[in-house]
Amino acid sequence: SGLFKLEDKVVAQLANSLGYQLIKAEAEKAALAKSPDVLDLTMRGWALAWRTRQMPLQKDCKAALELFDRALAIDPNEASALAGEAAIRFVQYSFGWGGDGVDYDAEILVKADRAIAIAPENTQAYLVKSEYLSASGRARNGLEVANAGLVISPNDAHLLAARGFAEIALGQFEQAKKDFEPALLLSPRDLAVA
């Protein structure tokens, strides 16, 4: 009985401490934003971008790209908006929706690299870069990028899946299976991981 009370007290203190740290981290992140408009536009863009991973629609891609463009017009160094643009361009690349003459390396790799340089902890940029490299016949490079992102966030289900897709392209099927299993456990309802 006394042990359970002590355990409850420790758990409550940890939860309070963790909750405080999460709120503090979000507040610091918001404080770093140069403009609330940039934050709003970027978040709305990502809401559409994540939806395109589940059910790709050209209209959602176009709307998300417009939101990211507007955010970058206000702050050209908004890493999350840069990564978002790269993510939408990857969807367009994947479905052939970008039109003729699009330089996808510039639209995806350059923006993802810039996002990583500005905010090295931005795992979204690592994800889209890895996915694009693997899909464009550069799976070994895609694997390296996924590994670099996983150093930052070892339990990122999307990066584990991206590493798995790169491994499949390289014929490393057993290793891919080892990456997909935890990805599915971490994010079982996410079709983009499956």
C-alpha cells in the first residue's frame, strides 16, 4: 500500500515535470517564430501535407503549396515551411503532377537541405529527402539520410519506414522488415508507414 502511494507520487511528479517541459518547449518554439502568421500558414500547410500522404489529391497539394509559399514570402528561412514545400513537391513527383520541366532536385533536395541547415532537428526535412532519394533511384543516399534523421529521433515511425523502403530498394529485405515492424507498432494507423 505504501509502495503504491510512493509509486503514484513519483509518477505524478514525472508527469507534471514532463508536462511542464513540453509546454515550455512549445512556448519557446512559438517565441522563436518571427510571425504568428508564418506559424499559422505553416501549420495549415502541414495539415494538408499530412492528409496528402493518406489520400493524395492535386487540389490539396496545390493548397498546401500556396500556404507554404505564403509563409516563406513572410519568412524565407522558415525551416518547417521549406520542408513542407519539399514534401508537397515529392507528392507531385510521385504522381506526375508537377508538370514538365520541374527540377525536382532543386524543389525537393535543395529545400530539404536548406531546412536541415536552418533547423537540424527538423525530421520532416530528413524524411522527405530520404523518400525522394530512394524513389529517384538513389536508395543508398536515401538510407544515409534516414539514418541521419534517426540519430535525432530514433523512434520516428516515418523515418523508420523511409529507411525500410530504402533497404527494400537495395535488396536488404530482412533489415527492412526489422524497420517496418517497430514503425507499425509506433504508428499502427498511419498508412504512410505501412
